Amino acid sequence: MSTASAIAHGTSQPDPATILQRWFDEIWNKGMIETVDELLAEDAVMWGTARPDQSSRGGAEFKEFYHRQRSATPDIKIHLDQMVREGDTAFARWTVTATHTGDGLGIPPTNKELKITGMSGCRVREGKIVEAWNIWDQIGLARQLGLLDGPVTQMFA
């Protein structure tokens, strides 16, 4: 639902699914980093953006993660495979396609085409994301980059 549609239906804010869809489309697919400031609350807590065991806070920390990812895979595209909404929360299952052409991941470019799946959720208050969760196939990414090999990683193939 667009902001105009939300207002026409008597609600003052777009729904969480609209916010999450804009997040992926504008920020990731179109590279509109300025949208972060519009959609993310200053004190937002994010899980799974860079460190699986620790949260990130606010736009500045997210932008660091974003710039590392974009510098490693500037052609990144995220396709939303499915989205659901419940109350003030939306969840999406997604697929990333990208080519590893930069060094933002801490390794030299491999020029490998990557395909990564994951899920994200966000809780929205007053039109901004206040909490987000991200779970994605980090083992699959490492395997595709040639960083993991052997019998243990084959269990996850």
C-alpha cells in the first residue's frame, strides 16, 4: 500500500510490507542510500547485518555494512520471493544475485556470480523501521567464493 493509499484508507502510515519492499527496491536494487535515513529510525536495532552475534544500531552502522557489500558486489539485486505482514511487522523471503567484483568482503575479487537466499523481518513504528532481523546463507556465500571446502561444507551443499 502506498503512502497515498494508506492515507485514503484512514491510516496515517504506510504498512510494514510497503516499508520493507521500498527498503529492498530503493536501497539495494536502485542504490538509493539516502532512503536509509527516510525509512530507518535513528535508534533502530538490526540483527544479522554484519555480525551474527551482535546487533547493529541506526543508519550509520547500516551504511557501513551497505558500503562494504556494494563495494564487493556493485551489481547486487534482491528479488522478493514472498512477503507477509502481521500487525506492525513484515517478513520477506528473498534471493540475492550478484557478482563478486570488488574487495569489500575482505578478499580479492573472484568475479564469481553469487546466489544467496535469506529472510528479513522488520517492525515499523510511525513509518520507520525500529527493529530488523536478517538471516541469510553465509555458509553458502563462503562456499561460492571458494573459502570453504571439504566434507563438512558438503553437508550444506
